[in-house]
Amino acid sequence: MPDKASSRPSTTAKRPPLVPNADGVVLLSGGNPQVPKGDGDAPVQAYIAAMPGWKRDIGRRLDDLIVRTVPGIQKAVRWNSPFYGVEDMGWSISFHCFAKYIKVAFLYGKSLTPIPPIDSKDPDARYYHIHEDGNFDEDQMADWIRQATAIPSWKGF
């Protein structure tokens, strides 16, 4: 009698291997670059350089705005996303590529005024989405950046 278990299709289908693009970068779901984790500016710049198409310009604008707003800010890449924070205060801001927008995460966004518009499953976090047109209020973003980096934030990783 045949073994029923062996005739069942596998429920753990293998994913196709990730293939680097022409620049040698693997893009994950939504075009998010797969970049090794690391501390400092270099891994963040590698992430931004690997962002596809219009997202790269937005990444540069965000990074420049964050650095201008909070001189000396610390940077790192974790979970294929750049993180920004202030020493002894924690990590406050991150961004991540999705297919149709870049999600800017304020890890303690519910403490900001006004509260960024997009809610999160995390009880403290709030998001702001930047779409391909690249339009966002840089003054409001700078204000959120100042506020986010002035409060004790997430110290994980």
C-alpha cells in the first residue's frame, strides 16, 4: 500500500533564488534593496545607491534632509532599511522601499505634533508615504525629524 504522506504535494515550496539586477543588487519585494547590515554612513549610502529608479532620488533627498536637520546623526542599515538616531537617545527614523511608495517610519511617531498620517500596528510608530511624484512638505518633514530625534526612542539592535 502506498504511503499517503509521500504522495502529497509539498506545503513548503521553495522560493526561486534571488537574482542580482544589472548593478549586482538583489531587489526584494517592492524593489527594496537587499544590503548587508552595517553601521555608519557607508551602508546607508550603499542602500540609497541600490534603490531603483525614482526611489533613489527620494532616498538621497531624505538622507540629505535628515543630515541637515540633525548634524552628527548616527546611521545604520538593519533589516534592509536605513535607520537614523542620536547617540544615547535611540533610533528614531527609518525608510523602506515599496512598489509604489517609500515608507518613512517615525518609530515613536505618535509623540510627534502633528502626528504623521499613516497608522501602524506598532502602538508608537507612525508613517509617511512618499510617492513617485516626489512631493512632500520638506519643512514638515524636517520638523518631524527634529521632534523624533529629541525624544528617547528605540534602542534595539
